[in-house]
Amino acid sequence: MADFAKDNAASTPRTIYLKDYQPPAYLVDEVSLRFELEPATTRVNSRLVVRRNPGAETSDGALQLHGQNLELAAIQVNGAALDEADYQLDDEQLLLDGLDDGAVIEIETLIHPDTNTALEGLYISSDMFCTQCEAEGFRRITYFPDRPDVMTRFTTTLVADKARYPVLLSNGNPVDQGEMEDGRHWVTWQDPFPKPSYLFALVAGNLYCQEDSFRTRSGRNVTLKIFVEPENRNKCDHALASLKQAMKWDEDTYGREYDLDIFMIVAVNDFNMGAMENKGLNIFNASCVLASPETATDADYYNIQSIIGHEYFHNWSGNRVTCRDWFQLSLKEGFTVFRDQEFSSDLNSRPVKRISDVNVLRSFQFAQDASPMAHAVRPDAYMEISNFYTVTVYNKGAEVVRMICNLVGREGFRKGCDLYFDRHDGQAVTTDDFVAAMEAANGIDLTQFRRWYSQAGTPVIGASGQYDAQTRTYRLTLTQQCPPTPGQEHKEAFHIPVELALLDSSGQPLALQLEGESSPAGNHRMLELKQTSQQFEFTGIREQPVLSLLSGFSAPVKLQMERSDEELAFLFAHDPDSFNRWNAGQTLASQTLLQLIEQVQQNATLSLQDNFVQAFRKTLQHADLDHALITQALSLPSESYLADQCASVDVDAIHTAREFMRKQLAEQLYDSFLDVYRNPGPDKPYRFDAASMGRRSLRNLCLSYLLESGSDEARELCLSQLQHTHNMTDTLAALSSLSQHNWPERVEQLNRFYDRWKPDPQVIDKWFSIQAGSRLPDTLQQVESLLTHPAFRITNPNKVRALVGKFCMGNQVRFHSSDGEGYRFLTDRVLELDSINPQMAARLVSALSRWKRFDSERQGLMQNELQRILAVTGLSRDVFEIVSKSLD
Ligand SMILES: [Zn+2]
């Protein structure tokens, strides 16, 4: 891989290209690290044993050691100290020439954890030392070939004051420890598995440990430990239970066992990401691991289970088999997201999981595909890799893996995975290697399919069907095209699995026989669309069928198809595929909302058709449906999803139309909502299972509709729920519905909630978020004043996400207010954050990157703010990349 250095001649960050990849000149078989941990200055000694890489392209390349913000205190090769003439050093790297195989390099560096606010490398969070090394944080700890294709065995010794830092952790197994006369103690950890430096971790602090164990299917006992700050000792049970579920599931589903004697999780308050899969020592954002019924919602419980699973599954898909370079990030992330989605589906409700995953994809990934930041699942260029931890690499990457599974079937997929792990255990490989294993195990050709990795953009599938009653044939024509994205004007046809069924007039799927087949086989099919236009002819179809297309969302595409409201209402009531049934309801709601949006724009009187209201009523009263599914079906498409459906985004019209529909439904279905809300009543005590979660979600959805009616009765119900409930799900649902209304109780209840929960930072994040998400007109002023609230800290990513992130990414109508104040607010925060935490600043600024989608006045306002950022000297590479690409 090319170096990551900034071009000295200009301040423009250099672009790194996949096509420039080169294997490393040297490999590092062993490294010993010694940390003398002090917040102000930590001394790091490293000892590397290197040898020439037999796979390198030339035999005379220099050893490249990356390093950023380091003080080099000493360097020796084979015991002899070097002076400055013996190496090349700049602010990105250290180069050493002419080393023999087996050369021993000893380096001493000094670093400053207590001033590290970027939260990459070694830093302090709540008086605890911790690390984050993915993607390129290890180079902020010591000089090292900080690239994933250099896999090394690590031995790590931590030295620290015993009273202040009684717990000292690193990867692998503890092998030795001792005490020193000056009050310090030390522990040595050894990781027997070679790993890239991005998987290195250490933690030191005063931590409470909850312990458990897991017996693997081959009979080994693994010790499980969760470390948290002492005040969080009651919040570990769910994470431990989830971990054991994940370990069991990976054995049952993929035949993968855990490989060390100990597995540790540490909860940290200041963390840029959700969690990190460091070998044997996962570090978690506290919000993604701590839970109790009083403080965490169902959504929190659900996410914790899924993220614990995700990080655990990385032990195989990511750690044992890792990425060759960062362009291959989706090799581990797409595959592991797919694995965690399946884990959640197996443990909870599969259709509900699928619906929520597709919602994320459509609301955020499709939007990214339509923006200047559009990129392929395997990007071919970047300036700052941190900017590519995206919904495209993660969520669309998971869809690509899911499509392979759709094409080869469950069994074939498992065979492919077995072969992949077999072939590549202990290696750093590419997405191509993954696909090649699937091909070899299943005897198929996925050459055309690989375009999903290299081409960006959301393909659009067109579908039209013709029924011939005389010949009893149904002819389906499918077409595909993909809009241009930056750097990719023209797209080649994708290989798309399209699952379908044909339904008779009672909603039953018909037996399917394609032309040329001797007899019908099954009542649903996975068609393979490979050309820009293709026809499929079904024979023996006894009546005009209703097409149920893209069942289970078998491919991440947009569907373009003429559908009458009657046909959609029929599918909403009858489709046997739960996903398609929900999708028909969403499409019907979107079509109706798009008509309302037009009415708003023409100043016409708004009206909602009765058949739409009746379809909702029927679903609400459907006794056999899973409660969680009813909740999903009755939740209207989000404002951001509707924005994606419009040629030009009119945020105010979208908001007005959607609010009108909610109010109409609330008034016309008031009694039905009330019935469902009252029956069966709240759950006591709290239980985390699919049925209880479904019940709570439906009751709380009903409550939010009831409040839209504005009735005193509804208000009383909401206040009573706030007063009597003992779980955070019901409390938060009531409070967030209430916070949408400008009633006197609003402020009173928000204050009461704050007073009750102020010692708990996770709960206070929710409090910030509720206020930032309010549709009330003065929300921006509220958010601005909360910036100076004693509980807010701009250096804490969770606080920034909860307040600033929620307002800018989750409150479309207020953020995009026509006076441009929302954009100005965001820009001020981005500039403030860029010198503190560039990763967080870059994530926020992407809210401005879709400016072309809005009216000309907003376009101008957003461009001005982007220009204001670009004019600042010394911008981080992270922010520069997003802003410059957005303006391109
Ligand atoms: Zn991951």
C-alpha cells in the first residue's frame, strides 16, 4: 500500500488508490511491548523481530514504520544505537534500509494520553487508560508497520500505579505479573495468534469485573469477564447472556469455536464507534453494553445483543481471517453484519429484523448512493479511511453477502464459508478471495456478481407482467439500470437475485412452472436477472395473478412498478411474505403521502382517502399478526425516506403532509388505538423477549397516535404512563411523544426526568436526544442552550451524537429550516470539533453533503457553509475529504 503521508508541497491530503497496493517489504513475526502508563507521558518500549517478505515485489525495499504524534526517544538495531543519519524520519513514518532477516529493532517512544481527544491510539476515559487502533490508531502508540497485512505475535507488559490502576488488561492470556517497590505493579499478556496492529488493545483502570464461563462444544472452558466502572455493576447481566448466546450460535450455525482461554469486554464512556473486536479484549462504548430494565430500552437491549454478537463473530470473520488492506473493509464488516443480522433473526423475530434492516438501508444507504460521497462496497480510492466506515461498506456489504446466500442457498453458503475459513485462516485476504471460496464450494461462476463490490449506486429494477388467459401464461419482464455516481458514469449490468411469488385472488401462492420446465416446482422462485432486460414466462397459471416481487428484499435495489392502490391494499392484507406485506403498506402510504405533498405544494385542501384509513384499521385489529409487525406496518415512512422519493426535496411540504396523515389516522382510528393501548396493559415485571417487546412497541405506537388527537384523555394516559411505569422503554416512549407537543407538562416532565437520572450518563444521552428530535419550532434554540448544560461535553462522542447528531441527522424539518440557521449551527460545531475529534467532525459534516437534492435557496445556504469550512486552514484530512467531495 502507498504511504499515507501528506503531500508536503501542498496542504491537500493525498488520495490513496487500491490499484497502488503493494505487499510490505518486511514482515514482523514477533513484537514485545512495554508500557509505563502515566496520563501525562507514557513511555512505550517495543522490540520487533523482522524479516524480508518473500512475497514483496522487490527485494530491496525499506522497512516502513508508521508513526504519528510520537516523540522518538531512542532507536537501536541489533543492540546498536542509531543516529539520525541511519534512518529517515518525518511526521508520518520512519524508514530503515538494509536490514537482515532476524534483525532486532528496539524503539522507545513517548506519548501523551491525557491530551488525546481524537480518541485514536492510547487515551484516557474517566480515569481509565484505553485504546482504539482501527483503522490506523496503532501508529499513534509506537512506530510500526501499521497495516493489516502485517500479522504479528504480540507480547505486552503493562506497568502502572497499583492503587489507581489495579486492573491491567491486554490481548491473549495473562502469563506473568509482579509488584515493584515504588507502588507500581505489572502484568504480561501473550497473544498466541498473529494479528494486525489494528486489533491491539490495552486497558488499565479501577474496574469492577463480573465473571462467567462458557463450555465450548469440544469441551474447553472459556472464562468470560466484563469490566465496568463500579457504579455500573448491576448492568452486566444482559451483555453476558448475549455473549453466551453468540458463542453458542456461532458453533451451531458456522461450526466456529472460540480459541483463547479468556474473553473480555470492557465498557468505556468515551468512544468514537459502537465497539471494537480487539483479539480477546473487546472494547465497547458503554451505551452498547450496559443495560438494566430501569435504564435501558427494548431497543438498547436489542442493540446490545446484536453488537455483542457482531464483535464476537469478528473473532473468525475479521481476526483469524483479516483484510489485506483497508479497501477490503467490507470483507470483515459486510460479512459480520450479515452474521449479526442472522443471529438477531434467529433469536428474535426474523421479519421484524428484516424490516428494520431494510429501513436503515433505504433511509441512509440509498441516500449515500445518491450523494457526492457515493462509493462502492469495495472503494477504489480514499483520503481518510475513517470516512469509509459507512452504511455502504457495512450494510450494503451485508446485503451483497446475503445475495450470495440467496443464490447458493443456506447449505451452499455454509460450504462456502467452511472453505473460506479453511483456506485463509491466519491470512490477510480480499473480497475476491471470499467470492472465490463461494464459487469453488458451489461450482458456480460469480464473475458478473463481483460488480456489486466494484460499482456504486442503487440499481433500479423495472417490472411489468402480462397475463394471457387463453394460453394461461404469465409473462414477466424485468429491466435494470443504475444511475451514474462520482467517477462511474456508465454501469455494467448486475447479477441480481429476484425472489417472487404469484398470488391467486385469495392471496395463496400459485405453483410455478417456467417455460421449458417439465412440471411445476414450488410456489416461489429466485430468478436471476443478469441482463438489462429479461423475460420470464410462467405456464399453467389458471387466473390473473398478483405479483409479489422481491420477497424478503432479496436484493438492495429500488423497484419501479405501476401498482394501483387496490393492488397494494390487497398485498398489504394478504401477502404471505411478511416483508412484502409490510412493504406494500409502506408503498401505499408513500404513494398517498406523495399525493398529499403535492396538495400541500398547491395550497389545496388536504384530504385522506377512506380506503387508506380502513386498511390501517384492519391491520390494527388483526388478531393473528405479531404485535411488532403491526407496529412496523402502522409506522409511516420516515421524512428522510420520503425525501428520497421526491425529485427535489421540499422539507416543509413533506413534514406537513406526514403530520396531517398522522393526525387524521389518530382522529379517525381513535377508539381502535385506545382499545389496543388499554388491552392487555403494561407488562410487569420487565422481560426482554420478542413477544413482550412487540406488545410494548404496539402500545407505545398507539399512545403516540392518541396524543396526536390532542385529547385530554390521551394526555392523561401519557402522564399516567410516565408516573407508573418502571421500565425505560415505556418511560422514554411516553416522554418522547410528550416532547413533540407544546404543553405545560412537557418542560415539567423533562425536568423531572433529568433530576431522576442525572447520575447516569447513558440515560442523560436519551434526554438530550429527545429534545433534539422535537418537531417544535424552537428546537434549535433549545439545542443551542443545551450545549452549555453541565451534563453536555463536546469531547464526549455520545453526547455529541445525542444532541448535535440527532438534530442534524434525525430532525429533517428543523435542521433544514429555510433561514439556514440549522446549517450555520452545524458548521460552527464541525469547526469546533475538528481540532478536538476529526472523526466526529467528519461524521457530522456529511449532513451537508446532499445539498443538491434541495431547492435553490437551501442549496445556496448549504454551499456557503461548506465553503466556510473549506476556507479554514489546517482542516483535518477527515473533514477536508467530505467537504471537498461534497462541493465537487
Ligand atoms: Zn465490525
